[in-house]
Amino acid sequence: MDAHTWDLVDRLRDWLDAESPVTGDIATAMRVLKIGEEFGEVAEALHGVMGTNPRKGESHTWQDVQEELCDVAITTLIALATLTPDAQKVFEAKLQRIADRSLT
């Protein structure tokens, strides 16, 4: 990810900080919990693609799954940026560790 992406993540975090009715550890916890909510939307979309909910049938597309996965990624990056001012460095270091152990 480039600097522009991380700038947008920081701006979104700052916007949430300004608009949130809660602050401190509660705001941080809510941002982490939001990841679970977004994952639930991925699961719902996937069920919709596969038609596994008999009540709803085939209610979603793979495009919907992609969109929901993006929401999970964005929400996760904002939560990480809330936890540390070095979110980009922390993320890139973790990505490199995973690549190093997996791509040998």
C-alpha cells in the first residue's frame, strides 16, 4: 500500500475520532469489534452467492463479497491506526514476516 492509502486511513480515523460519541479505550474496542460486524457481512454475502440460506436463496454476487471484504480490510486498517501511530510500519513488518516464512 502506498502513502496515499495510509493518509486516507489516518483521515478516516481522525474523522471517527471527531464524530464518535465515545472516546479512549471504548472507542478503540468498538473499532476492533466493528471488524467482526464487517466479517459477518462478508459471511452473509457469501451465503447469498452460494444460495445456502433457503429463505433468501441466491441474494448476492461475487462483487458483493469483494465489496464486503474491502470493508473488512479498511475497518481493520483503521482499527490498527487507532492502536498505534506506526500502523503502516506495523502492518508492513507483519506482512514481511508472513511472506518470509511462507514464500521460502
